[in-house]
Amino acid sequence: MIFPNDYVFYIKDGTDYLYVDTVTGIVSTSLTAEPLVYAPEDWREVSISFERGWNYYSLFRLYTTPFKFVKDGATILRWGYYLSLGVEKNLTLVIKKFNRLASVMDYEDFLECDIDFSTFKDNFTRVEVNLIEGGFMSKFRARENTTYELPVELNADRVWVRHDGIKLDCVITWGMLNANFPQAFTVLVLPTTFYNYTEGANIDLQAWSVDPPTFQNFFVKNPSANAITVDLHLILNIDAIMDPGNGSNGTVYVRYDLLKIAPIGFLSHNIVYTQGGLTPGSTTTINLDQIDTITIPPNHGLEFNIIVNNGMGGGASNNYQIDILDNCKLTATFSNRYGENYIPCLRSQYVYESLIGLMSDGTTTAVSDLLTNTHPDKVITSGDAIRNLASSSMKLSFSELWMSINSVFSAMFYYDKSIDTTYLEEKIEAFDEFTTIASIGDVNNAKFMPLTSEMFSKLKAGFGQYTYDEINGKDEFNQLTEFLLPLTKTTAEKDLTSKIRADMYGIENIRRNLTEKLTTDADTDNDLFWLHIESASSGTIPTGFVGAGEPYFDLYRKTIDVNPGASYWEIDNLNYPDTAYNIFFSAKRQLSRWASYLSSLLYLLDTSYIKFQQSSKNNPGGLKLATHEGNPVVDIDESTDELVSNYLPPMFLPILVDVDFPDQATLLNAIATSPHGIIEFDYKGNTFEGFVMKITTKPKLETQNATLLLTANNTLSNIVYP
């Protein structure tokens, strides 16, 4: 029996097959399959490999040695290069292999890839080229680091988020000049109080210096529409000196008077200290160091004074003297909350779809159950969108988006050429132990080796390092955090920081300092931010705000509930936990979403710890965010170590195996159909399984080689004791 050729080759231009007309010698097209008359020279020497990378965890790349086309094949390639589009020409090589099984006895798809004209070499007798994945993947490789600009506020797909602010601390400090106040009868002493500085976020209170003896002179005013509660810390050192000629004992009062700003007028006073029984001819030293809490209503302020009551006596021109001594100080500490604004955002799925569309010139579909269904409430905005600039946009590349999504969610990215669709999903989907691609039978030369390329001892998680107002910024938890893994044979470091920020203090600083400054160019304008929002809209934007009449979403904040039970939710080590948000993005929570991957690398180290090393911010007490939730209670402390066994089960084992096996004509197509499944093989009487990391076909040898990553289902003792 005469069998046909083992392999046949076709070159396609889109849906047309190319061939060289035997009469005219011209390259022509046909809708029916026209194989090359002459196969590529020495093509059996060619090596064809598909390799899964660790950058996207699922994306396979094609690598080949050069194909040497002769005769009609060379003519077609010369036509494509010299007479068509040069290196930009898209031609496809289709290879089919004859299956000699009696049940088949027909050609089956073996390989279909694009010709890479950037590798074109013409030496007259033949043309050499490499193959590439083709289609979208060619554009992806060229454009994954290209920055694209997406409009935000003027985008029809925008999502409005109501930002109602977070409480921030502010400290205002006054000093006092040393002075002597000789006074007669009942008098009011206004110490010389001078405003020093404000630290923190002050948007409401006005600080003033006081130059006595002015009556009803404010040291602090509240012109806002909201009542503000302040903690007044007074350090006061005075001598109360009584003239010997005074006829009775006296009293000294230290107090704050509450005054209306406009029209100015006394409302009430708050006496914080009283010292009576001061006898004629005596000197009484008064040392105060105390904190008093006072609420200042809207359109009101405070006056600080010392009242001297001489007890109705007289007789001398100077009955009392008040000496202001050294080291007197007044400090006001309070919190304030900036008013609401409505921020335009884009859903992460929309950003992903938009970038894939721009990279593919609108031809490739972008699918993500992870972003559409699991995390639709995680939206993205930009610094200039937070400022409500009409021209707001976000500028980013796919690689930056991917690094952020992978960092926060632990993801995989994959392209299915057969339907021209990309997928961005949870990382576990890249390691599908329930789908068997093929069973290749016995292998004799299995080589097992550690997965050294992914081993690391240091891990950076969270976000970047950002600088804010010190009094509040040290409370920020979505910053850079570093961990140490129990691996000592490597010094490698893995960076899992998100390029998109999630720090609420950074967002608040933009809102407070740059909103309505339409012409100010700020460093943060091009920064991107995550926002965790409610899943359902909360209402429509009121009149007077940008976006009025459109639906808006509130920031997601779980209600504080310190009572035991299912709704229990408590936050430690934040100044104002009731206004905190974006807790979803904390480094420990990020680490938990990487748990199975990390436990895979730390196989057999279950009793060891992933150790917290440091974070870029510490609150004044040196404490880190800690949350407590539910029943039973789940505690997450950002500064504690994590036992590896708590991160089980693993996705895989950190062991690679290299195996050779007889050529299987349909294997490459099977991998293309189910790239994340397993390949089974038998070695020394035992069956093992692994995920495909690399597959290489060598037609000359009629063999294939596979590098597999062992699944967690393997029994390693079968290697030790076969």
C-alpha cells in the first residue's frame, strides 16, 4: 500500500490559499486547499515549541527554529515580502499530518501559525523564516507595554462614586508670651497668645493670634456650617500675686469663653480651673496641664482668658498681679471631614476590554468572569478624575493593568486563537487538575528537577511608598509591605505590588488640596486608584454637583458592630475606623488570595512561617491594621506572621519533570483546546501527572518532549520507592 506524505503544508492569506500557477508562475489564490508542491527543506530538523510563561501563568508562546522554504514556497514568501506589506505581511502556515491509524487514515491538523516576516532571510535558493503565534498575539507582543489613554468623566461608561470623606486629625498650636498684668478689682486677663502652626488636615477652623488687652478677641473661629469638637490641651504656668493692701481673699479662674462671630457676642463660658482663698500679700503659683473637650458651634469661636476676682475688697491701686511664666502652650486637636464629591470611575472589566480592543484594533474579545462577576465592585479612577476635571483620563498599558489585577486578585491571562478571545481569570484556572489532555504512556528518561525559576525568599506586596501629611499619613495601611519566606537557598525577590494605588489618604489629599483648582498641574493627576464600592447604586447625584441626576454608588464600608455574632466587625489601630474604606486591598488580604500559589512553592514547609518584615507606614503607636469579623471570628492582623499550613491546599508541586515520548499528531491541538489540563505519564510502574509548561515537537525523530509541572495529586514516594 502506498501511503501519502506524512506532512502537507499550506500557506494562507486570510481565508485564501496561496499557490504558484504552473503556467504563469504567478502567485495566485484559491478558496480550496492548495498544498505546497515542495515541502520546506530539511523541515524535519525544525524544532517547534509551545511554552507557558510565568508572567501571565497561562499564556503560551511559540518558538521555532527557521523553516527553509524552497521553490513554490519561497516564491510565495518573496511575493508577500517584496510585493505586499514587507515585515507587516500576515501569512499563515498550516501543517497537517497523516494519521495512519486504520480508524482514521486521513490528514489531521498538526500546527497553524503565522509567518514572522521580521525573521525573513532570502539567499536566492531558499527563504528562511520563523513562525509566531500570529493574529492577536503578534499585536500583543508589540503593544503590551504601550500606554493608552481612556477618557473618564466624558466616558459614557463611567460609574459615579460618592466620596463622603474620611475623618482626619488636625493640631493647631499657640504659644504665650511672658508678661505681667497688674490689675485692680475684678478684671479680665487676655494673655498674649500667638498662633504657631497647624499640622494635619484643617479645612474648618481658623487660628488667630491675640494681642491683649483686647476684649472678646478670638484665638480660634469656626466659620463652617458644622459643629466641631476640639480637645484643648492647656499648659499654663502663672503666679497670682495679691497686694498686701487688699481687704479680702480672692479667686483666679481660667476659662474659655464661647462667642458668636457675627454679630460678635458672648454666649457662655467654660471654667477649666478655679483657685480660691488667695490671701493678701501672698503669691500663688498655678501650674496647669490638662485637656478639656469643647464643641464649637457653627459661626462661633473661643476666647481664652484668666479672671481675677479680688473678693469685693479695695484699698490699693493694684490689687492683683498675674505673671505669665515660661513654657505656656495651648494646643487644639480635632478631626474634620471634607465635604462630599462625586468621582467618575471605570469598571475594571471595561478597562480590560478597552485595552484589548485598542491593542487588537477592535478585533479581539476580552472575557473575564473574575472582573465581571467576582469583583465588579472594584473600580478604577485617576487623580484628575478625583479632582472632577472634565478632561480627566487614565493612562496605562496592558502590562500595568495586568500587574495590578494580578497583584490584587491573583490572576491568569490566556488567549484562545480559535475564537480570537482573551481570558483574564483566577489563577487557579491555569492549573486544571480535573481535565486530562492526554495520556502518553511509558517514559523511560524522566528527569525531575526543582522549580527554581519561581523560588524567592523576599516578597513585596501591597502598593508603593507614598508620602502624606505626617499626622494622618502614618495611619495608611495600603502601602508597601514586605514578607520573608522560609526559603534559604535563594536570594530572589518577587514584587507583587500593584501599579494602581488604593491608599485612602492619597485620595483624600487630592480631594482636599486640588478639587476646584482647575488649572493646577499636580504630580498625582496621572496616578490611578482602586475604589471598593457598594454593589448596588445608592441614589442619584443631587443638583449642584458634577454628574447631577445620574446614579451613584457609595464607597463600601462595613458597619462597625462590636457585638458577637455573624455581623461582628471591628477594626483596630485606625484613628477613625468608621470612615475607613478599601480594606479589601490590604497586604494580608492580598496574600490570602495568593495562598495556594505560595503554599505550592513552600511544599513540605507547612510548619514554617511567612514572616512579616515591615511596612512603609506605622501609626504613632507602631501598630498595624487589624480586623475581626464574623462568627467564628476571623482575625486578620497586618503585622503578624502566617503559618504556611494555613495556606493549603497548593495549586501544584514545585517540581518539574522533563519527558520524551513518541510523537502524537494530535497533541498540539489538544493542548490548544485544553491548555490548562494535565498530561499523564507512566514511569517505573507508576502513573504521574503534570501541567504543561513546555511542549516541543521534533519531526525528524518522530518524538516529542514535554516539561511538566507536577500536580499536587502525585505521590512522590513512588519516585523514591518505585
